[in-house]
Amino acid sequence: MSTDTAVEREETSELERARRAFRAELLDAGLLVDTSVTGLYGRSGLFEDIVDGIDAVVRAAGPGASAARFRFPPVFPRTSFERTDYIASFPDLTGAINTFTGTNAEHAQLLAARADGESWDKWLEPTDTMLVSAACHPAYPMFTGVLPDGGALLDVYGYCFRHEPAFDPARMQAFRMHEFVQIGTADQAATHRDSWIERGLEVLSDLWLDATSVIANDPFFGRVGRMLAANQREENLKTELTVRLYGDLDEGTAVVSCNCHQDHFGVTFDIATADGGIAHSACVGFGMERIALAMLRTHGMDPSRWPSAVKSRMSL
């Protein structure tokens, strides 16, 4: 979808006007840097300071040294991506990486097409890498085989990509998630997810954000996706912690997501528990940019004027 088409399809409702106004505030304040692509931004140093402060609060609530800490690049192997089955559920959000592998003659053809203003994508071929859609996805291949007693507890932080061009600054195409992941028995996974609902609310309360927990579902694609979404809600596998960025104009923006994957990754990555069962997994993901936006929306565009207790908690 071109940027122009995405712009044309944006709603002009009161909610959409509020989203655009918030985006304009952020750009005018220099907190975000606009690009030529809808939903893709640079971040100022001050915005990064806010994110770092939020992460300090998140880490303080986390499992600390009991979790294995991993930081992955924003790309990972196509083979691993395919095993997540993300393409089946969210083909419209996927980001593939292509590059040129042709001859000198083909390169000349590509350059000629570019000079004529024509598309040159047909000279590109898929690589063996994909953009990361969820921060935890690159971690699962490490655990193929049998888990140790007690399973695996992970601390993962990194950039994610989802193709969702929108003027709402809370719907960025590239954003960061700090996730705490439990891989182990069904009980371990469920307990991890459930415990983080309350703990996540406490993190947001420490930041003076008024958050609500709601049963939710992922935006699965197509007719089958609607059934998957209904099942996800019925089985209470996904809980989001939301903050109202736009008052009563919508039901709130998810800033934290607590998810039970059941045995999905255990099956696809051949992960077994110490007693020989198929591993289950669960994760809690803190959306760093979204929490930062909630802070700016709640406390104002100038962090130096935020409540002293909040600044102290964030070491700002």
C-alpha cells in the first residue's frame, strides 16, 4: 500500500482528528522526527530519555537476574520466521527483506527502470532474513530440545516491525518491546501471564498512568482469523493494559500485552519440558513508545514539568 493510499483511507472522524493533533504536537515539540513514510519516525534524545526512564521502572518490576537476558537485532532468519507461523495469521503486518543478487546486465536494467521512474522491485530477490514482528520470536529457536527443570525465563528487549501505516502516533511501524517470557509447563506459562497483569498495572501506576486491564485478541487476518480471534477471547489468552490517550473517543490504547501462547511455540520449535511434555509459553510485552506517548499525553510535552515523584522514579 502506498503512503498516498494510506493517507486517503484515513478516517476524518473526531477520533482521527485527535490522533492527528497529538501527532502534530509531538512533531512540533521535536520529540518525534517525521519521515516520508506514514507511521515511521525518528526519536529525539529527550524522547529516548523518557523511554530509558520507563525501562528503568519496567526492569525494577521484572525478574532481574533470575531471567536470562537477550537482545536481538531487528532481523532474524527466514527459517525461524516461517516456524512462528506469523505469515498465516498476520500476512498484512509482515516485513520481508529483499536485495539484488543479479548480474551487471540486470543491474543496468534496474538502473534504467529507476531512471525512467518505473518500479525496480522485480530485480530484487528474497534474502534469508525477515523483520522481527515480536521481540520474543528470535528466542524460541534457542530452546529446541528439552528444557531444564523449571523451564526458561527470559528478558528480551528489541525493535519490532509491523506494516500498519497510520497517522495515530501510537501505531508506529517500528517500535520497541520489552518482554518477559516464560517457557515451560502449562501451569508455569499461565501463572506467568496472570501474575504480570497485576504487576504491569503496578508499573503503570508508578508512572501515574490510569490503566485498565481488558480481555483482548490479536488482529488475525481474514475469515479464519475472525474465528481465531473469537477463540482467543473465549479462552482468555490475551489481556491488554490500556490507557485512554484520546479520552472517551475510543476504548483506550494497549500499552502492555500479557499473552498465553499455549503450546504453539513448543510444537513449532520442538521444545519439550523436563518431564517430556510439549512446552507452553507466555509473555508480557511493554510497548516502550506507547508508554512514552501515554506519559506525554498524561503529564504534558515538557518532562521537566512532570510530577517530581514520576521524574524521581524514572531517574529523569
